[in-house]
Amino acid sequence: MPRNSITPDKSERTPPSTPPRSTILANPTLPPLPNSSNTPTTITPATTALLEELSGTSQNVMVVVRIRPLNKRETQEYKSLNCITIQSDHELSIYKDSEPKNDPLTRDKQNKKQFTFDYVFGEGSTQEQVYTQTGSILLKKCITGLNGCVFAYGQTGSGKTYTMEGMESDPGIMKRLSQDLFDHIATISDKIDVTIKATYLEIYQEKVIDLMAQKQGLSGRGNLQIREDKLRGIFVENLCETPVSSFEEINQIITDCTQYRTKGETKMNAVSSRSHAVLTLLMEQRERDDDIGYTYKFSKINLIDLAGSERADATGAVGERLKEGAKINQSLSCLGQVINALCQQRPHVPYRDSKLTRLLQDSLGGNSVTLMIVALSPASVNFEESLSSLQFADRAKQIKNKVHINRDPKLQRIAELMEENKKLKEKIAELEAIVAGRLGCTPMKSPSKGRKSMGVGEQVDYDGETKGCCCIVQ
Ligand SMILES: Nc1ncnc2c1ncn2[C@@H]1O[C@H](COP(=O)(O)OP(=O)(O)OP(=O)(O)O)[C@@H](O)[C@H]1O
Ligand SMILES: [Mg+2]
């Protein structure tokens, strides 16, 4: 039996007929995909492309690293030096021995470990630069109907919350992406109806807590259950979904909900996050289409600020802080196990061993464009933790997800049938032309929208005018 198993609890009081109020990881209303084996179709190139799109493309988890500046404690108390050197936008090296005599150029190669990532941000990087290379790229993909996930990982005090939440004066990825999303919606609103809903939760000591419900003063949302069904995939039962119609609204939601998130002071970080926080934006897009009414796409964007791994001796944690730290480490260790299992392509991936990994199931190995931001302290005193984070990230970048555009399957099927219909009409017109040619008639114009097709031996009415057929078969 896995630790912390979160198999649905059959004794839950919610009757099965009650539809869940929200979903984190799937759209609640969609019927299953039509069974293509019952509906034989002509495979045109367009249909093939659509089918490929539906079955998904393989995409590696993207990994970027952000190194924060050394802080006062590291330089003054520990007399720490910088143990990380950036070689390029994609490469960095970490040195075990960073005593002053070991100048970066002459450091012993034995002490050096080199890593390559999708991007490496140095201590001078701005919130905007980080967003441009991460959230902005992800959002562009999500707008096409793909699911997306950004999560920040790293030891306590390394800069995860700074990167994801940021400050009011210099916001992080959560707010920048939201701003970008609503700016985008404004440019397409004349042809596409977009609806956005937001959920915000934290996982604190293995309990899923609804931060949005706390903001709205709703009670009883302190230990929500993670469920899974065929139709919706993984979802959190009874999570508050709030419709959002402007950046100002989501900005306020993020600001308010983060106030309810559990934070605490440790020796490593005066504002240490004691929980994993997950902000989810659910986006539905209905594009008006003259032929089939509308086309429908949806996507989920998970923006996750993890709690950091910590050593009790370094954080000085006792009592409740110590207990929190143990739970945080435990769930991060489960995350490590999931990543190991995926990298080694093991048949069993232990997603159910923690709530965090269960919630991240789609983002790691599933249907999501996923980006991991590894936050690092450059201080030599944190060498072991930083090396461990880099090794973790190095494994994570091997994970392949299978991403596909989330469409309404019914409308998807209509689009496919329309495509076939168009091709068949063209084929009929070609055949009619051949038949007419053999019979010595003048080939008729190909039928087009609003006109009747010509049958051999018939007269054809084009736009109300009888053009006549030159050939009557006796
Ligand atoms: N890139 C940066 N530039 C300047 N200051 C930073 C940067 N990153 C982090 N900091 C500062 O370092 C401190 C710790 O950052 P933060 O709270 O984001 O760490 P964390 O990784 O979220 O830690 P925890 O796991 O304990 O929550 C904060 O005071 C923050 O302002
Ligand atoms: Mg934090």
C-alpha cells in the first residue's frame, strides 16, 4: 500500500450524483471521444493532421534555472562565496571547492559539475526577462488549446515565491501571465468568445485547502479530496471556480489568496512558504464559424509555487515548523520518485504517494506543456542542496509529455466530416466531368455552395437559371 494513498474515499458524504463544482485538470462537460472504429472515414491529409493533433505530440519537460543573488546572511554569517558560474544562456557549472584561492579559471576540474538547460538566468535577471523566456512561451502554446504548467522548485529561500508570485511593484509569473492572457483576449474578442475561471489551492501537510473559498468566506474547504474519472481526469472535488473577466480581477484574487497561504519564518527565509500553492486558470475558447456554428477549445494553466526542501539544522525549525518541514520534504521526495520512475520508463509511476504528485499527474508524463523553474542560491554553503536541485532538474528534462489540443470531440467530428464532405463533392464533380466528356457533352461547372449538383441526364438549375444540360442519355 503506498504511503499517503489518496484513493477516493468511499465513505465521502457527497452523493455520487452531485456534479463536482470544479475541476482542476479536465473540463467537466465534455463527452468521450467518438469511437472511430464505428465510424469509418476517408482519411484525407487534413483529417490525418487532425488525428495526429488529437493523438498528441511528444514534448519534453522544459527546464530553466534561476540563480538569485547572494544574501547578507550567506556573505556575512557564512562568508560564502559564489559557487556557480554561468557559461552561456544554457550552461552553468557548480564548484564544490570555492575557497578564494580557487579562482574560477583555475578551479580543479574534479570539483566542477556542468549542466545544460533550456535557459539559465543569472542573479541580475529581471522578472520580465524570466517571464519572457518561460510564462510567455507557455501561454502562447496554451492559447492554441494545450494544457500548460509552470512549477518552481528548489531549496528553501532560493527564490521560488519571488519568481512565481513576485511583489506588487515587480510581479512574478502568475500576474505577468494573467496580464498577458487578458491582453491577448482583448485582441481576439471580436471573433472568439473566451471565458476564464480561476481556482487557487494550497497543499499544507498533505491536506488540499481551497484558498479561493477562504477569500470568499466559505467554510468546509479545508481538506478537499482529489478524484479521478474517465471523463474529467484528475480533479479536486468542491474546489471554488471563480469566473474572471479582467486582469484587475485576477490580480486581486492572486493578491488576496496569497494572504491566506501558510507562511512562516525560519532561519533560512523570513517569509518561507509552508505549503505548495497551485493557481489554475481554466480557459474556454469558442470561435464563431460560419459552417458549423462554433469551434471549441479549452486549456488549463497550472502555476505552481512549491514549498522548498529544507534541512532542520539549517532552518532551525522546531515544533510546528519542524512538522511542516518534514511533510514538505516527504512530498518533494515523492516528486523525486515520480520523476525517477518516468525517466526510467518504469511501468508503475507512484503518483498516488502524495497529493502533490497526484495533482501534477497530467503535468508530468501526461497531457501538458510543462516548464520547471529551478531556483538556486549561489552560496557555497548551499552547494549540496544546489547540486541536488540541479541533478533533479537534469532528470526532469528527460520526461516526455504527450500533448494534444483539447477540443470538443463532437465539434471535432463535425469538422472532420465537413472536410470529407468537401473532398467527396470534388470527387463527384471530377467524375461527372469524366462521364460528360465520354458521352460527348460539355462538362458542367463543378457544383458549389448553394447550387445543385448535376446528375447525368438531368437539367441543372444554377442560381434559379436553367442552364440546361447538353446531354440526355436515352
Ligand atoms: N532573484 C532574486 N532577486 C532578489 N531577491 C530575491 C531573488 N530571489 C529571491 N529573493 C529574495 O530571497 C528571499 C527568499 O525568496 P523566496 O521567498 O522567493 O524563497 P522560496 O524559494 O520561495 O523559499 P521557501 O521555499 O522557503 O518558500 C526573499 O526575501 C526574496 O525577496
Ligand atoms: Mg516560497
